[in-house]
Amino acid sequence: KSEGIKSNKITNNMIFAVTRVCFSADIISTVEFNYSGELLATGDKGGRVVIFQHEQESKNRPHLRGEYNVYSTFQSHEPEFDYLKSLEIEEKINKIRWLPQQNAAHFLLSTNDKTIKLWKISERDKRAEGYNLKDEDGRVRDPFRITSLRVPVLMPMDLMVEASPRRIFANAHTYHINSISVNSDHETYLSADDLRINLWHLEITDRSFNIVDIKPANMEELTEVITAAECHPHQCNVFVYSSSKGTIRLCDMREAALCDRHSKFFEEPEDPSSRSFFSEIISSISDVKFSHSGRYMMTRDYLSVKVWDLNMENRPVETYQVHEYLRSKLCSLYENDCIFDKFECCWNGSDSAIMTGSYNNFFRMFDRNTRRDITLEASRESSKPRATLKPRKVSTGGKRKKDEISVDSLDFNKKILHTAWHPKDNVIAVAATNNLYIFQDKIN
């Protein structure tokens, strides 16, 4: 059972908060744990990837189960210019996905709007000395002066973490890439943009297979776009993709090479009484995630999180309201464009709890077993290292209690769009603008 959402169990173990003016390039745009949880990668709008490594537990500080410290930083993408279309291509990292570890090195996929790259992150703590054809300072030796054969030896050196691009997958997407997902066969992955989904092999960079294409012959007839896509965690032939109309399609690649016809179609009937001008906008799905078991999937729209059973298409089995108090504010949220924010969601390791972000640096956690929920805040003002986080409540009207915050006082510029949950432990990572917060269970 998850203890992670109980208010007396969440403690701010570590805060990576940069004390500088928040430049646009510093804003974190994606957060992702690797399969073991040992590494945590973040990408930002400046095209950089920062990897944090979990330090082992210290006997001197048993109250901590290990902190995350910076392991490697590298520039993944650079700004580009498409001369044929006269378009600037941002360096912003849209998504990072880890590959399962097969050897001592780690591999991850990172993408901006157009180009996906496969990176190898490896360690080096030895260097070779005693070359035959060059001196220790690197100068080439005169071949006529070499009179004996030397066997190079490996000498210890300071640990160096190297990030090198192994593959570059480019020129396959006309529109902006919004999702990448590694398949369970660990050999292929899919990438999705607004209108198409492509299937790639990790060893082949010059071609991909188009498996979904919803582009109409006449673009004036376009009624929806693809917002997110993900591979099934166990069945390599199954994937889902969500749309701006609030629908989810599950496809089976065994049925046809081009999955224009879905196998399952998930949609919740709309209540006609609650129909408004904003209904279609707030029903757009911003994220979809399979549970670790593969039995369920979770979708996030603007106001709620829904859990679907893959065997039941007509309605979700669970619905959690994230910030229902904003329904009366939709007009102002539309005017300041916040209504188009794309919030992500994530499962805990046992699929018993889910987490997603909100405004005012709030994030919400829901326990699926007890149906309890909690609102917590990730901010430098309210979070001191190893201090227990206090639950926050939003007052929607009437008399406001002492610890509550008025809905009119919420800061919509402070938003938590990206979150990640450790695959095994109750450790969570929350990105708040240019700050990364890592919280863990409190150890009694």
C-alpha cells in the first residue's frame, strides 16, 4: 500500500532550486526516472539534459535513504533553422525516455520538436598509458627511433561521465513531436506529432514506418489532433494515442501496417447540461500513461485525471478532480492562455496512487485504495530540507479558514506541468518552473 500521499509521510528530502533569475532556457520541460530509479533526467527549454544520480544510503545519516546529486550535464539539442519552410526549430527538450539498462552504460532518447537523439551515458575511470607511436604528451614519435615494443597499461584516473550521441533520428515529422515511447521489445519505439505516429527501430536512423496518419486530404476538414501516445508496457504490438477531442484509441499493430482503424475506442459521454464554450478545450487530453501492470491507463485533461480499464471502453472506472474550483475561472484562464496548459500525470510503482500537477506550485496525489487525496506545495518558501510538507486547501468562497488559500489568490504563472514517480520507492520529482524538487517518505 502506498504511504506516499499521507500528509505526515511526505517530507522534502532534497531541493534542487537554482537561486538565479529564471531565464526561459532554464525552465524544466520534462522529468523522467530510469527503470531502476537510480538516475533521474531532466530536460529544459535550452536544450540541456541534466542527469541526477541516487547516492547510496549513508551510515552517518540513516534518516536519509540517499540523495540525488548531479551526475552528468550535456547539451542535447541546439536551435536550428528550416530554410525550406523559414521556420525556427527550438532546442527545447519535449520528452526524455530511458532505455532498459543492458550493460554498464545507460541509454536515453531525447527529442525536441523535430529530431530524436539516442544518447549513451558511460563512465570512465581509467586511461591508457605507454603508447608506441606517441609520447605521453601526445606528440607523434619518430618511427625510426622506435626500437622496442611497449604494451600499454591502464592507469586509474578521476571518474569521468561521458555523454555521446549514438543515433540521430531526423526528418520524419512534419509537425511538432509531442511524445516518444520505448516499446516493450526494447528494439523499437514510437514517436508522435500532431497528425502522425511513426515506429522506429533503434538501430535504423534513415527510415521509419508510419503507423497512424489522421491528416485529412483537405486541412480545412481537420477536427482533432494527436496529443499523446504510449506503448503498452508488456505487449509490443499494442499502443494508445489520445486526441484533442478527449478520446483515446487503442491500436494493435498485428491487424494492419497502417493502424487507421483502432481496436478500441475510449470516450466518456458528455453531460449535455454541463456543455459550455470551453467544453471541447478542457476535454482535450494532455497525457496518457499505462499502469505498470498494463491493465489500466490514466489520462489527464484540464480539470481531472481519469483511470480506464482496458476492458471497458464506455466510461472510466475512476475519476479524480484535480482543481474543480477553476471551472468558474475558465473565462479568465482562456484569456491568459492557461487553459491550454498541458499537465502530465504519473503512477507510483505499485499502481496504487497517482500524481499530477496544478497551479500555484501545487501538486495533487490520489490514493486509489482509500480514495483519499491531498494537495501539497512545492516552493522554496514552504519547503525546508527534511521538513514535513503540510497539506494545502483552496477556499472557493465564503469564509476562508486560516490555512486555506483563496482561489482568487492562486498564481497561474507558477504551475507544475511535469512530475515523475520513482518506479520502486515513494520518491517523487516535481518540476516547478526552473526548480526541481525531490520529495520522499518520512522515515519514523
